[in-house]
Amino acid sequence: MRKKVTVFMSSVLVVVMLLAGCGSGGGNAGNTSSSPDGAAGTPGNTTGEKVKLTAIMTKHPLTKPLAEMEWLQQVEDKAGVDIEWQEITADWGQKKGTMLASGDIPDLFIGPNVITDADFAQFQGLFQDLSTMLDQAPNVQAMFEAKPETRLIATLPDGKIYGLPKYQRFWPAASTRQYINQKWLDHLGLQMPTNWDELYDVLVAFKEKDANGNGDPNDEIPMDWPGEIGGYFNPAVLLGSTGMTLSDGNAEGYFVEDGQVKNYLIDDRYKQMVAFLSKLYKAGLINREVFTHDYTKYQSVARGEGDTAKVGFTWGWVASDRFGEQLAPQYTSMAPLKVSAADTVKPSWMYDYYNLNYGVNHIVMSAKAKNKEAAMRFINELYDPKVGIQVLFGSIGPNIQDNGDGSYSVLPPADAKMDPGTWKWTSTMADNGAFYISDDMKLTLGKDMQEVLGQSEPLKEALQVDQENDIFPAMFIKYSTMDNNTLSLNNTNIMNLANANFAKWVTKGGVEAEWDAYVKEAQKAGITQNLEIMQKYYEEYKSKK
């Protein structure tokens, strides 16, 4: 799954799927290759010598060295390039600012939104406009033709394209699923909770009654999450209990309701949710390390010790990824909770289809690259759909089986003790890569992806959302340079305020007494200005559909 990691969204979590077609050199236009076998035949590389390039990849902490990825070496060989990679697993935001300010940058950047639209606006002239080079990348052109929305994602208001998106297909409509330990419920004779009040009572029982049955009544963690407000696998999904539909990970609180852009960070329903979490924390029902542990610790704690589970209620991508193969059978995915038994509001859930299946600015080229043609050859090979399945799931051979009939199958992990999600993130660039998987690529997904679809069933009704009036199409909206800068600066101030108060309110209480002053501070930090800007662009977007 899509995990909440270095790039997050931490992220989560978190998510999943199926695919189809022929390889490079086949009859499918989407699989057109700019280069025949061997570097000597590639356009612009008549000497047969490899061109030296430099690149940065922002990758998952689990991911093995890029030099060990067989598919990547094959792509470099075919494009006639030899890439010196710098691999980043943490603190990219800090490193990036210093690097861009210096102007000393590599030829290529790869990773989800590795360079943002705001960076393009701030550091004009530093990045290559790829719209003038698409004739050198027929695989990218094929993606744009087959999935026109990818061109929309890539194109800035002035028509330039600095970053190319990804399209990975088959992921579900939600990244986050809600899990409870069914074995604990059965052991204690408890019913599945259906609302916040019932969840509270169940978590109290988990804490006080030795739910895992190992004789130690103090080693259970009734509830856990990665420590942030929103995004994948975090408690903002509980806002769906109030009827609020969040979308695409939404770590900064923006959502649409009946055609109006809002932000839950100043919504009374958010105050209600925070008060509930504070009640849980005060009762000792939330992991005491919730605001200090990293994602790796969050995952490892949920995997328990042997057959002994430690966490009762939490969120994740799929059970095998969240709890490991050994403990996953103990857990059940849950439908969204109501706030109370008497509540008549229809629960909703976070809608992530676009964010899961598409990605913004996954590969960017420097305007200073000495051999742009060679860099473009490499980009073109990455966007071959046969390469795409390997970018996402790993190399044909150890990770993917070639069935010999134009179809492929994702293989189980070579390490039987490892879950498929971890195996994927260990083996390849995975969701962080730049790639295109065509809709006619025939791929049988691995067990974890099939599990995700099954474990999403309890969310099915809640995901029947009004996409026209209740989903903010963030990925498809491009702001002007001035508005982009304003949004970015305001969001930094807003999130600094929101994160500090969220942690304080959950652990120490006080949300009711401090709410009105907090809202005024958030408005001063720019939240009202941002809502006005986003409403304008949202209405313009809808008028052009």
C-alpha cells in the first residue's frame, strides 16, 4: 500500500490493484519505444557510449538501493544512459530548499511532487519545459492521449509542463481502512461498535480486561495512529461520521460540501472529534507515544509479538500490511462509525481515488541538463507500460512472472515471512516512481491488492459520494504563481498552528475553552484568504467541465 512515509503524506497511509498489455516494441501504440535494443540505436546517441546523468530519487525508507533494481538497469541500458543516483529517504523538504536556492541541481528528480508547482513559480528558469520535447517521448504522448486527465494534471496555466504525472490504475477509492481486533471482541464477548460511544466502551474493555489473553492486563494499546491530524491512517477519517467527505489524503483540512470549499480545521465538527479523542486519551485508551513515534514504530507495534496482538483499533492500508501476515487474520475491517446511536447523519469516508491512481510532478528535468535528449530517452522508457508494472511491483523475474502470452502476474514475496506490501516497497520505487500503466496491460495482482478490495467492502456505501459537489479536485486545479505562493505561505502558518493545538488538545484537553480564540488565529494565519482563492478556482474548474 501506499504507506505514510517520507513523502506523505505520511502517510500513510496505504492502497492497490490490476493491469494489462504488451512490452516495449510490441504492436500497442502505448508501448512505443524510442529506442531499439542497445544504446547505439537510440536517437541522438550514435556513438553507442552511455551518457552520464545525475538524478535524485525520494524513496521509501524500506526501499533497497536503486543499483539493485534489475528493471532500472535495463531501462538505463536501453536509453543509453548511466545515472548517478542520490537517494533521499528523509528531510527532503529541508534539503530541497537549500539545493534549489543554490541552483546546483541534478539532471532529473523522481518522486511524488518531488518538485512542486510552487517551486516552479519560485525558481523560474531552473526547470525544463517538457511540452516542447514530447515528440521525443512517444510513451508519454500515449499516456496523454489515453488518459487526457494526465495532461491536465501536468499542464500549468501558461501551457508549460515542468513535471510529468504517473498513472497506476486499479487502486480503490479509499486509501484508509478501519480495523478492529475481532479476536479481542470475541474473547471479551463484545459486539462490533457502530458509533463513537460504543467504541469508547469497547476500548475501555480492551484496556482493562487483558484483551489479548496473555496474562498481562497492561500491554494492550486500545487505539493508535501515526500522530498527525489528517492524511492517511489518521483520525480525521472520523469526521466522516459527521457526514463530512474528505478527499485525497487531505492533510491541510480542505474539503467541499454542497459546492462550498471549507476547511475542517475551523469547523465545529472537528472540535467535536478532537474532544472525543481527548476523552479517549485521558482514559488511557490511546498510545502514549502517538505524537512521538515514527511510521516505522507505528507499524512494528501493531505487528505484536508472535500470535499476541498489541493494538485493538487503528487504521491502515490492508490488514497484512498493517499487522503482518501472522496477526492479520485477527482483524476485521469496519464500516464508518456514527457519532451516536441516535445520529441520523449518513456517514461518509475519505475519497482518495485520484490521489491513489494519479500523481503530480513525479519526474522533473533540470533546464541546466547538458544532454536533455538523453534524459528524455530515459523518461520515455520509464513510461513504457511494461516498465511501469516493474516500477510499481518490482522486476520481471523475482517480483513479476511473465506468463508468455502478453500477460503478467505479481509474485508472492520471496521471503515468506514478509507481507506483499512491504515486499513491494522493499523491492522497487513502487508508488514513488514515475510511470504509466495502460488500461490494457494484463496483470494479475498480488494477494495484498486483492485483499484491499475485499477489505474495502464495509466502506462501499460511505464512498457513494457526490463527486460534483462534495469532492475538491485538487489534482486538476493549477493556481497562478501569485495565488500558489499565497496558499503555500498561508498553509505553512495554518498547519503550524493546527498541529501544535491538536497535539495539546488531545493530550491535555482544552479544545472547548480555547476554540474561539484558535479559530480567530487560524483566520489571521490565512485560512479565510485560502478558502476564497480555492473557491474561485473550484468554480472556474466546474464551469469548464
